[in-house]
Amino acid sequence: MHKLAEHIASCRLRDRGSLRPAPSPSLASAPTVPAIFKWLPRASLIKQSFEALCVNEFPGQQFEPDANGGGMRNGQQVLQWLSFDRSRVSARCVSQARIMIFYYWATLCILKARQPRYMAVQRVGGEEASAKGEEEAEGKGQEAEGKGGEAEGKGN
């Protein structure tokens, strides 16, 4: 984690190359993001986890300056640059729990909505057919008991 912190601290002052981070560490605060999508980072488990890890690891860290004498000197500067300076690990954990509860609730709602629906079984032919069906079922049950008894007798 220490090397990652040094990398983040030194990336800020790079002027060229593809490793230069965006001017705004939080892309959701960029003016180019439509207002309707600004809530998305708050619903990201990855963003919440990253923020919690940074808040947990950076305070108290000291960094060496880069070759030009620039860069960030301590973890608090890194947190300020990332806009995580007012964040707490416990708050990020609560946010993650809320996100997970919402995702589980949404999954449950989707599964209930897509639950297979079957037509109710109805008797055909009225009372006469049902009486015959009950008699046949009783007869099959008695036959099965009789065969079971014969099988037990053969086993002895």
C-alpha cells in the first residue's frame, strides 16, 4: 500500500504521459458529468471500499519528495487531494451496508416478479368425476399396501 500511496502522491505533478490523473480526483464532481448521473459513485461498492482503504491507510504516512522536490509529503495531503479528508472508515462501512441491502432487496423484488406462475388445477367433470377419482386413489393405495405386505412376507 505504501508504494501505491507514493505513486498517487507523485502522479499529481506529472505534466506529460498517460499516467497523469484527471484534474479532479472524483470524476462525479467534474462539470462534464450530467446531473442525473452524479449519484452513481455513491452507489459503487468499489468506490466506497477504495475510500475506506485510503482513509484507513494514509493518515500518518510520510512520503519522500520526487526528484524535482515536488509531490505530496504526507498522507493527509493525499486524502485532501482525493477529497477524502472528511471521510471516516465507519461511514464508508455503513454506506457499503446500505448499498448491499438495497442490492439484495432489488434482487428479491426481481426474483419475485419473475417467479413462474402456474394455472390453478381444476377438477374436470364435476362431482361425479371427483368421486370416481377419490375411489380410484383409495383402491390404488390399498393395492400398494397389499403388495408391500407380500414383499415383507417373501423377505422372511
